[in-house]
Amino acid sequence: MIRFKPDDWVDVLMRPFDMVSPEANIYVEIPAPDVRFAVVVLLAAALFCFSLMGKRPPQEPRRAARLLVVTLLATGAWLATSGNGRYFIPILVILGPLTVGLIRCLSVSRGFQLSLVAMIMGLQAFLLVQSPPWNTWAWLRWGTAPYFHVDGVPQESSVTYVTVTNISYSLIAPLFPSGARWVNLTVIGQREAAALEHLVSSSETVRLVLPTLPSQTDTSGQPSAGVRQAVDQMLHSHGLSLGKSCGLLPSRSIAAILKRELPEGGGDAPPVGFWVCPLERTDDRPPVSDHPPGANLEDVFSAVEKLCPRFFPPKTSATTRVEGAFARMYSDSDTKLYVLDDGRVMYKFWRSLNPVFVGTVDEVRGSAARIDCSQIRAPNWRSGGP
């Protein structure tokens, strides 16, 4: 995913200063303003200027210099690979000691050094108070074992579990036998379709795992007809359908989440947790090669993908039908591409307010359409700019 990767050298150089912004999705998905990296850059520049002026630091700067070099090298590797702050936490931890170490190398009085440290700490505290990141994603507080409660987990190891909701199941997957296999249908693109087909066909048992929905649970504790219909629509193109009866894995953790997020319900609320439903293979699905969605528009999607492969990587997204258009979602770049029924071709970056017109179908096919790939993401989007 390139969500946090810089687009050019300007983005690379501005990353320490962008991180001061109290916006979400600057270097991590939640608002987490951090002034320390910018301060480190400014302090390093100040020390360099002092050295040119012939001023010797009051203490040996080698340790701070070594830590600064490690930080810069790690930053380069970080920005080249993901730019996501969750993978940069070890370096973020040492930014505080590095800041203090660089301040101690300044050719200023001890009192001024202490004042700088206090000022930086105060500024960081102010930013966090103004845009607190705590509990942004917190569903539960982890105090006692188990970290996430699920009761009655099946112990069969040769099972493939299918999920159809976007949220990760990494919390409960380790509670299942290590031989169990997991696949999520919401991220299946062209390159994963063949692997999914092989995975399902080679598995003796295939089951669906789905969080229970209290409002969509019938009197017998089973998914409602509406849930079954929606899930079957998602499974049908993969040659699968729901079995008749689903089991329930009760979860006190799910119950605690619902108690916190939803108004208090009555005492007769159904048990909550995860449904585990047997899946059956079906032979009535249309062959993938016969009626793929938007088959006559394949050349249109391919032509746009060639214009900006970084944002529209070829063969990574399946075409789906949405209201009034055929669409492809490129999860690696958070970008969608649409071919509307009226012949217009448009794309939309996830943080943009409106889609951008590329051209008509005929213009794309005739190589007359153009995209400025540098403008797909607005120049200042990481710092909250338009």
C-alpha cells in the first residue's frame, strides 16, 4: 500500500514537518501529531551551522551523531518501503532521547538547554491535548487473559475459513488450530482469484466465519434471511453457498464492545459472537470466462492502468458492478476507477471530495485521454491541504 509513501523528493524532505500536523493519515491512520522529528532536523541544522562558525560543542557529540545517522538511515528505508508510522515505532521511541542529546551538544548555556527541552515537551503536550490519539481505535481494554475471548473454537485443523467482511480477523485466527487456513473475499483481485479457487477446491471442509448481528438474528439464533441472501450473493461467484445451519462461538469481548457502543438493550437480547457456517460448493455459477462484469470494457480499464500504473496497478483488481457504472478498486493506492454507463471514465482518490474526469470511453480507447499522475493525490493532502 502506498498510502503513506512520498510521491517525490519534496514529500521526503517535508515528512518530518508534515508529522506535526494534527490531521489523521499523515504518517499513520489516526491523528498523532509529533513535533520531535521536525525538532531533530532543526537541531541538526543548527549544530551544522555552529560547526561552520567554529563553535565547539560543550560535550562530545559522537553518540548523538551516531544515533542521528541511524535515524536518518532508518527513515530512508521506512519511506522507501511503506511510510506507515506503525512500522517506524522503534525509531519514534528514540526521537525523544535523540532530541535531548542534540540539545546538549548546542553551544548554549545549561539553562537555555533546559528551557529548550521544556519548551519542546510543552509543545508536544499541547499538540496531543488538541488532537488526542488515545482510544481512537480502542474497542476494548486488555487487562486480563485471554486478550480476546471466543468460546467453543473448533479444533479441526484441515479447515479453510472464509470471511466476507473488511475488518481483519487477526485477533481470533491465532485461537484456531495452526493448520487452519483463512481467506477474505473482500480483497480478492485478479491475481488472487486462481489461488482462491485452488484453496477452496483442495480443502475438505470450508466454513464461513461472520460476526453476529443482534438485529439480524432470528429467534433460533441463526442469521436472518436478509443476511443469508447478502452473503450468498458474495459467495456465488466463487462457487460457494451457505449451508442450512450455523453454529455460534460466544464471545464476551464482542458483548463488551456492543455494550459500550450500543444503547442498553433488553434482557432477551440474543447471544453474540461469531457465526460459523458450513459452506457448500455449487455448480450453477456462470463460468468466469463467459460473463465477467464489464468484459467489453477490459481494454478501457487496461488503457487507464497503463497511464498511471503506480495508482492503477494492472491485474490487481477485479471489475465489479456498482450503481450506474463498472468499477475497480485499487486497494494498494486507495484509488477507484469508474466507467459510467453514459460512457464517461473517471477516477477518485479516497481523500478527494469528487471524482476526476479522464475522458470518454472512445477517447480512452483512442489514446486521446491523459492523466497527470502527479496530481492524483493533491500536493498537500498529507497535511490536510485541498
